[in-house]
Amino acid sequence: MQNNSSNPSRIEQFFERLVFGYRPAVLAILVALLSFLTWQGLQVRPEASFTKMIPGNHEFINNYMDYRKELADLGNVVRIVVESKDGDIFTPEFQQVLQQVTDEVFYVPGVNRDGLKSLWTPNVRWQEVTEEGFVGGAVIPNGYDGSAAMVAKLKENVFKSGQVGVLVGNNFQSAVILAPLQDVNPETGQPLNYRELSDYLEQNVRDKYSSDTVQIRIVGFAKVIGDLIDGAVQVVMFFGLAVLITFALLWGYSRCLRSTFAVLACSIFAVFCQLGVLNLLGYGINPYSMLVPFLVFAIGVSHGVQIISATIHNVVRGADKFDAAKLAFRSLYVAGITALVSDAIGFTTLMVIDIGVIRELAIAASIGVAVIIVTNLVALPIIASYIGVSDAGVRYARARADQPTLVERLFAGFARPQKAKAVLAIALVLVGAGAWYSQYMKIGDLDAGAPELRPDSRYNRDNAYLVDNYSTSTDVFVVMAKTEAEQCIAYGNLVWMDQLAAHLGNVPGVQKVASVADVSKFGNFGMNEGSLKWYGLNRNQFVTNASVAKAPPGLINADCSMAPVLVFLNDHKAETLDQVVAAVRHFNEEFAPDSVEFLMAAGNAGIESATNSVIEKAQVEMLIWVYGVVIALCLLTFRSPRIVLAVVLPLMLTSILGQALMALMGIGVKVATLPVIALGVGIGVDYGIYIFSKVREALAQGKSLLESYAYTLHQTGKAVAFTGITLAIGVATWVFSPIKFQADMGLLLTFMFVWNMLGALVLVPAIAWLLRIGADNTAQVEPRNSQQTGRVERKPAERTVVEETA
């Protein structure tokens, strides 16, 4: 494929005639299509799903799905903490509020009512050993009326229930309502809407029952997602700010209001059209794909600037508005389509990650890039051919036509041997430093609580309160002990569960391990007058059966073929999860029990460990696919392995440095941050493709590499630098987001935008010199007046724009 504007191929001539020969019809079709998609885009709604956050086909997840019903209250659970600000929970006033909150939560749409637990639900019971054997009942006494005697009885029952540190705070100043959630809202039959659920809990629980004496705290996956969606809505404000910043910089760049508005309008329409296509496909926007509309806008501006810059350049050289737009389209649409197809396919490689939200992000980004081909590479040149360039823009461009731009003065010399050698040496040092620090990059969460939110967010404060005041953590790792049917409480199997519990109890980060074996021990203890010497497992199966007769629900499944071993953790940091997984694997490998199989993993921490495992494996595979696609498309376009290396090597340096930055900043690789690496590569390749499309054009005219690079900087260098800086400034505003992972993404993308831009302008010519690109042309002599202008003077043999269009 050639990209010589003076000698277009037949295919290029066909598309050029199609777009500009039927301008009114093409524009009318595009306006109708974009209007329809924009209307559809306004219908899109935020969404989130627990199942989309977890890997779809992982050993741990498959095991969890096999026993999902039995483990319902150990997966997607909301915990509502009712805290007494004055005194303890054993007052009639507090118990009345706790009862009201429990009743309110019972009717929350999507709550699994069978699994709801509170001091006021009948499935929370107490028991004790007496001379007559076991006695027990519901924690709330029959006939409770709030009298002092009844409150005293309630207090006694709480102590006997074993719920201190579980449903009751260790300091007796708060109580927990544990509400498992279903994936589907039974009232609507639709997937559970976490934003609506979060709003419902805020309005009907927190706001309704909070007072001077009672404080409500809410934690759980659903609340995290709700807070993320609420915070992500503020991205609209950052998007508006980015548009304003881009407008100001675009106007300063072109001094042409009509061109500025055209670029912004096409880029904004690209965003709405992308959302419209997503809506037609049945997708919404989740908190993790909120960055995609901004990236679509950013990529649209990037390509729009190239079109407008080329149009203005052609007008200054004497073309009318129609010919100027037509020439801009001719010279850039091959490079533009190559870059955008590279972006789209590169984003599609995220599909190798078997996590729903990342796959939806990949689909959204790919659709957005495809839309930009229509809005910014087709519609924008047509619009430019009608509106032209304002007189102010032409005067501004002409006044600077013979003056070297700042970009030319700064970067023209990097194709010379002396500077190229220095740049390459610095690049090698950066590669070494980046590779060294990137080895310390971690997978998964590096902070306690919800790292997606700020440490001082209300959710993380609520979670910290739970961790500080309760013995059982909210981070639960579940190992499933699988046996033959009716064999889960066989003596031999209980022994193995007890051994595993002892083994895991010594792992750093583990608070407590519980299973049906503990219930059996307590049962034997109770049936033998509370004698401690009987606190253990009994070989007599009939005794064992009796000891677990009153086992709490959830510790044995219906046919007694699975019993969960609950591992309560200090946190869900990657290091903690890795240690637990390694300990279970070591136990299985060392002892390999015949009668019981210990399967991982369920619980929020178990699912998190599966997600970390998928991400750790996928990050390398994803980069291989991304770079493979970029290399293949660049090779197809430029037909030169040396040019491909010159385009790709700066991107690789940026990737290495990005990983090093994540390690230094304490940003883990997880669902929220992994896509940024691929997105940075996809956007960065645009710069190199535009640079080399012009370098190749100049080389085809017989220029040396030094002359070709000076020509390139004059043609497109300013646009590349402007785009990189504009995008970096726009995305840098994310640093102020209330959502921490968006702030992290803003920091990473700002870094990648700047470094990709510098790599294209500094490292690309140095690598081109090293690979002797253009060495077959005339000797590399200093272009005339290059010391003063940094540009090549146009030779008399070169045709004018008017001649080219003729």
C-alpha cells in the first residue's frame, strides 16, 4: 500500500472519488446514521454484575459454581453494621432499631431472604449443655417486649450463641446484619442493578435509621460497585473539563474556530455513537469501562488534529478548501486507517482475558475506534471541504509557514548520528532501569479494604471499623472438602479437615479457620457434660452423627458430599492470598487424602485469588497479542521490517517504563489497571505510524533520512506533539477523581501519552538512523538552512498543491 499523495493507487483513488465525488449523499447518510446512534447512546445506562467481575473458566470458579447454592452466603454478601454511639447494644432502644433495620433489609430487592442473618432472624440460635443435655433456641427470647428482664435474657443468649465477634462486635457496641444477594432481581427478572441497590440501602437504611445515637455502616461487593458507579458519574465532569481544555489548546494551535469546533464535534459524536452501538448490542457502561468514552474522544482528537493540520497546510500552499480537504484525506487516510485498525484489533486482544468486564471494555474500545474511522477520517474531511479554514487561521499559519516551529527546533537533530547515539544510550539505560523495577510489580490488590476507592472513603472507613471490632474478617477464603455422598462427616474425613485447618492456621494473614469438624468437637464436648477431655473428634460414627446434628446451615450440603472449610483472613492482598493458595496446594501434594478432595476456592477472597491468577497469566499473553497485531499491520502497511522495528521499539520501552511506574507507585495489576497497558500501546502506535508515513513519503522523493525527518516534523511533527500534550493534560485531570483506580489510570495514561509522544519524536529517528533506513538514498547532507529553520527548503522540482490536485 502506498501513501504517496501525488501518486495514489487505484484503491485510494476509488475511495477518494467515493467520498468527495458524492459529498452531499455521503454526508447525508453519515448525519442520519450518527444522529440515530447518538439517540441510542443517550439511552445507555450504568451497569455492573458480580459474575462479570470474576473469571469465566477458572478451576477455582468452576469449583465454586458447582456448589454455588450451598455457598450463597459466602459469595456476594452485604454486611450492614448497626452501631450504638452511646453505650452497648443491650438496650431496648438499640434493639428496636436493629429489628427495624433487619425488617427493612429483608424486603430489599435481590436479597436472598433464606440466608439473611441477624440477631432478629430465627436462624441465629444459641445453645448450651445442661444436665438434661443440649438446650437452645432463637437468640431473641420468645415474647420479647423490651423489658429489662427480656434484655437481660437477650444478653445471656448472645453470649451462648457464639456470635460475639461474628454478628456482634467484640466491644458489644454494634451488631451486623448479613444479607446474601442473588444475581437476579426476583421482582423484575433482570440482573441485579447494583446502583439501584446501593441507592436503596443509602436512602432506606443508612439515611432512614442513622441518628444521634445510631450509626449505620455498609460493606460488601454491591456497595463497592454502587460507590464506584456514583463516583464514575463524576467522570462526566472530567470529560467536560477535558473538552474545554482540548478546545482551548486546539484554538491556540489553529486559531480557527470552525476547524476547532469541527474536530471537537466529530470526536464527541464518536463517543455518543460508540455508546449507541453498545446500547444496540445490549451492553451498558460499568465502572471499569468508564474510561473508554474518554479514550475514544482522545483518539478522535488525535486523528482530527492530523486532518485539520494537513488541511490548513494545503490551504497555505495555495489550494482552495475543497482541494485542501481532499489532499488531506488522500495523504492521511491510509495511515489513519492503519493506526485505527491497529488500535481496534489491539484492544480486541483484551478478549483473551476471561473476565466479563474486561471483555466488555475490549468490545467498547474496539467499537469506538471503528466509529472514529467514520467520524474523523471520513466525515471530518467532508465537513472541512465545506467550511474551509477561517481567514484568521490562514493568516496565523502563513505567518509561521517560513518559521521553524518549536517542535522542529527541538527534535530535528535527533536523526543526526551524534544525537541518535546519545538517545539510544539513554534508551538502553531506561530499558535496564525499567526492567529492574518492573520485576517488583505485583498482581492483585496491594491495600486492605476496597483499593478501588480512596483510603479515606466512607466505604473503607466502614470496612476498617468491621476489621477492628469483629473477630471474623469480611475476607473469607473457602476450601471445599468434597467426599462421597453421605460421607462428609465420616470420622476419617473430619480428621483431614481438622488437619487442614491446623495447617492453614499457621499461615501468615490467617485469623481463624472453621469447619464442621469444629462443630463435631463442640458437640462431643457438650454431650459429655462440658468436659474438656472430650473436646475432640470421636471415632464412633454414631457419636459423630449426634455431635453435628445441630450444625449451622452452610457447613454441610444437602447430601453431605461437601463441607466448606472457612478461612478468615486479615485482608485480601495478593501476598496473603498467594500464601493461602500455596498452603492448600502443599497440603494436597504432601498428604493427598484418598477419601476427601480439597477444592479451591470460594468466598470473596477465593474468587479474588482466581482473578489474580487469570490476570497474572493473561498479562503476558495480552502483550504478545497486542504487539503481534501491531507488528503485523505495520509490516503489511510499510513492507519493511526495519520500519516496523522503529515504530514498535519505542512502544515497548513505554510498556516497560509503565510497569516500573506501577511498581514504584504501589499500583497492582488487576481488573482495573490491566487494560491500561494494552490501551497505552494501542494509542501510542498512532504517533509512530503518522511519523513514518511522512518519512516514507519523503524517502520516496529521494531525500536522505535527515531531510526526510525534517520534512516529517514540518508536515506532522507539530500535530503529534500537540496531540500527545493535549491528551496528557486532559487525562491528568483524572488524578482528582474520588475513585482511586481512575486516578491510577489517569496517572498511567498521562505517563504513556507523554512517553509515546517523546518516543515517536526522539527515539524513532534515532532507531531509523541505527537501522540505516533511507541509507540507499542520497548521502545525508545537511539540508539547506536546516541550522536556522530545522526544515528542508522545497526544491523547484517539487510540484505545488494546485499542480498535484490537477
